[in-house]
Amino acid sequence: GAGVSQSPSNKVTEKGKDVELRCDPISGHTALYWYRQSLGQGLEFLIYFQGNSAPDKSGLPSDRFSAERTGGSVSTLTIQRTQQEDSAVYLCASSGDLIGELFFGEGSRLTVL
Amino acid sequence: KQEVTQIPAALSVPEGENLVLNCSFTDSAIYNLQWFRQDPGKGLTSLLLIQSSQREQTSGRLNASLDKSSGRSTLYIAASQPGDSATYLCAVRSTGGFKTIFGAGTRLFVKA
């Protein structure tokens, strides 16, 4: 696609439920990133995927968080047993060449009641 | 561990003023540094990217500089306009990987 696409744009869920957030990167981009932005805060790195290499999961805050990237394209971020502190905007970015410029989607706003 | 700091946290200026936003980083072994703009409720828009071998980049009224030895970058905005009001974020990718760390941002308000 023309840009990074994320869905859903908004998600309201109850505490304890599982949620899945989807990211469709720019076609041909080999690197894909997930960040979390809590209200009024900067971006917190969660995970990145680069080609066929093992992902860097060093930013995932707990084992309730996981992500996968299928076929080197679409990625899904899964949050199990959601907590109120998981409420945030989850942003996805991709980059595709040696320069490494990041391009962001519009984000998925998650609200845990 | 790379840490990125942005000063000031917020800035309010009258229209037409030239201004400078600051970004500092702790590890000088960087691959690139990127400046973004974020409007309320929106994603991030890339403004300028400076590669490790470069000293500055310019786009229109924006100029970004990079001094790796001192761990600093500045974003200069000339002749500010109300439409420049947004949060400006600095992001640093270190060498040896793809991890990119963001500063907390500078919230800019340009008064008409």
C-alpha cells in the first residue's frame, strides 16, 4: 500500500480480555517496529522485526505482550489479559532501505475499562 | 543503553520567530537521527533524517544539524507559523541494529 496501515483505529475492551492489533507495512519494507505512546508521553519501543532475523523483543513490558510477523509483511501485536495500564496508542512503523527512514501509521488507540 | 532527551519540553513563541529545538543522546555510535512532527491524535510525520556521516539536512524552513561528538542535534525552524504548532520528536537509531529510541518531544505552540 501507499502507507503504513493499522487496524483497528480504536479499540475499547474490558480488563482481562485479549486484544489483537494489526499493522500492514509499506510494500517491500523489510523492517517493522511497534511502539507504545501513553497519554502525554513519548514513544516507548516495544519490538522490531528485520527481514528473517530474530526479532528484538527487548521493549516488550511483560509476557502478556507478543508480536508476530507473517511472511515478512503484516504484523500482529497481541496483548493478553489486558490491564488498565495497557491503555495507550500503539504505533507501527516500517522502513525499507539502507537509509532507514521510519514511516508511521496512524496508530491504534486502546482503551481498557 | 541509548537515552534521548529533548529540551525544552514545551515552547510558546509568537508567529514569525525563528526557534531552535534541542535533542541530546548518550551514545555517539549512531546510524541515523530522525526528526518527526506529531499533531494531536495523529501518527508521526517524518521531517528530516540525518545519516551518521552527515552534519545537517534542510527542507524548506527546517534545518537539522548533527554533532555526534557532543551527542547533540538541533532542529531550527525559520519564520515560525501557527501551522507549525505540534509536538516535535527526535529519534536515534544506534549502530549494530535497528532499535530506534525516541525522546519525549517538544510541544510547540506558535501564536498568531
